[in-house]
Amino acid sequence: MSATSFHVSTNAQPKPHHTPWSYMLCVSNCPFDIIHHIDSNLVYILFQTCKCFPRPSYGLPIGSSIQTQVVSYHLQTFASNNYYLSLFIMVLVEEKHVTAELLPFLRVHNDGTVERLYNPQLAPPSSLVDGVRSKDTVISPEVSARLYLPCNTTEKLPILVYFHGGGFCIESAFSILSHQYINTIASQANALVISVDYRLAPEHPLPAAYEDSWTALQWVATHSTEGLNEKDEPWLIQHGDFNRLYIGGDSAGANISHHIAMRVGTEELHGGVKILGAFLSHPYFWGSEPLGSEPVTSRETSLLYRTWMLVYPGAPEGIDNPHINPFAKTAPCLAGIGCRRLIVCVASQDELRDRAVHYYDAMREGGWEGELSVFEVEGEGHGFHIFNPNTKNAKEMFKRLAGFLQVS
């Protein structure tokens, strides 16, 4: 067979976007070796000969070299008779397309891959910043943490186990934002801080972050008992006051803090350690029914709703799962929370503000006998103190949190 040219026709119309088959190539007068140049996930070749040949049709997926050789063999057979072939080659390719997205943060594709559009800048641990040293440690194969220790201290320090925010799907304990924030808290509160880096959704859907956070807290608690082995963290043993153990977090981290405190109310920590207090800053709680000034319409298209459905796709009761809605019918009684002190921090312009205030009211009226307070900053939005730490309001927020952690 002499060399011949081939023509790629664009007259075939794409199928609708909802189907995985995205486009069609029509190739006519094609030599047999064109098959070697087709690179796709799934290819069906339909060839029809002209002149005196019968009109057979072949449907064959191309997924291996053996299948390629079979098709080449058939084409060679036709070509050996010196007839020009009229080939109609239909190429159906399973296109990689977006199945879910949280802009401007990430996209999820139909093959399960996650395209992260936002990747936080990471900060190394520091030898000394504002009188605080920091270092990283591995808690388990899934969980790591950054520890912060104020220097020049001879007394035991309160311990804070901190959980960062980011909708369970972005951010890190090692990001610049987290590092600056927690270094400031450790310095002003004169506290030993363990900032937990838990696994993120959607690669690791909830409840992974909850379990990782519990693992981290239990790891901290193991240092309360006597005896030192090579796996123990000397900063915790030498400087940690386990009678002043706190947990806390911002946004999704505040959500985690609530559920960790609830779990401590029913499960013991290693060594019988108790949580003295918890702070919930701008907690990420939501639900199907609006509270206060929350929007009544388009709730299922909101970022708050879509985030939850992405990070916990199998959540029983969906957006009214007790993990996101602590007021749901199936949620445990808030009076069972396992700590003696609690502060809820809110910002007046935060969309999550009214639900956090409702949480405070429910705790106050629900029979819990601990020390409860709420701290509101006017004119600020969600996470303002992390994104703009040098403002007057942010500094006031740090002062309030530091004061909360200093109480024995």
C-alpha cells in the first residue's frame, strides 16, 4: 500500500457534557499505522471498506499493545489488496472533568484526583521568635504537629492542643498564617502549644480529621504519667502542666474542639487527664434551618453547605448531621461536654456568628455547670485575627484568648 494522507474531520458534534464520552474524530483515507498514533483511554474503531470488499464492522477497545496489534493486522490485510480504504474511525475518549469544586480552593475530578488551587505557604519551625521556640514532631503515620515552647521559664506551663481551620479541606498547622498566629498565642499566654496537622478532605473524608485530632490529644495525655521512653516528647514532660490542659480551634478547628470536648465527656483520656477548658473561635456549625440572620433561600448552593457535603459525603442526615449541627435532633446533650471552662468567640460580620451565639445560649440554658463566656468583636469578619494579626481588634482577640488560657 502506498502512502496516503488522512483527514481529520471536525463535523462530528460532541456529546452532551454529562456523558463521559467527549468527542469524536472521523478519519478517512487512513493508512493502517495511524492506529499507533491514537492515544486514548477507550477507543472504538469502526471501519468500512469500499469497492468489492464486504462491509464488516469492528468494535474494539484499545487498552493494550495486543489489541493495537490486532487492529493493525486487520488493516494490513485490507491494504495488501492495494485497495484504498475508506475508514470511519470513531474515537471516544473518557474526558477528565470536574465533578465538584469549592472555588477558589479546589476541584475534584471524575477520576478522583483533587486539584488544589490554593496551597498555603509553609513556614519552618523557628529557633526563637517573640521568646518562643518551635519544632515539629510525628504523632502517628497520619498525624503530625508543631510544638511551641516559651523560653526562659522555670515553671510548668498550661498546655493548649490547637486545631487549625480551613473547612476541613485546606490549610495546615505548618502554614505561615498558622505559625504566626500560634506563636503569638504561645508567647502572650505563656503556654505550651501543640498545633495539630490532621488529614484533609476530600482525599481523606470526615471523620478522618476528628479521629486524627483525638489521636493527637491522646498522645499528649500519655505524657502525663511517669516514665520516659524514646517516643515521649521531652517538652511535654518537662514543661507541661496537665492540670491545665486546654483545647481550642478556629472555624473547622473550633468544630473539632467541640466534638473532642463532647467525646471527653464520655471517654477517658490516658492517665485520667481532664480538659480544663476549650475555646471555640468562629466555629463552623451549620444546618438546614436558618438561625437568626442566616440566609433563608439558596442554602444548598452556599459555600458552607457545599463544603460540608464535599468533606463528609457519607454523613448521615447530611447538613443536619450532629457533627455540623450540634442542635440536630440526634445530637448529644450539650450539658455532657467534658470541660469546666468554655469561651465562644464571634465576629459581628461573620456569616457563622448567629449560630455560634445560639450555641452559647444553648450551653447556658442547657444545664451545663461550667464557666461560660462569649467574646464578640464588632466590625470584623470570619478569621480576621488570623488574616490581619496586626490590627487593633486582632490584638484584643489575642489578649482575650491569652487571658483565658492563663487561668488555673
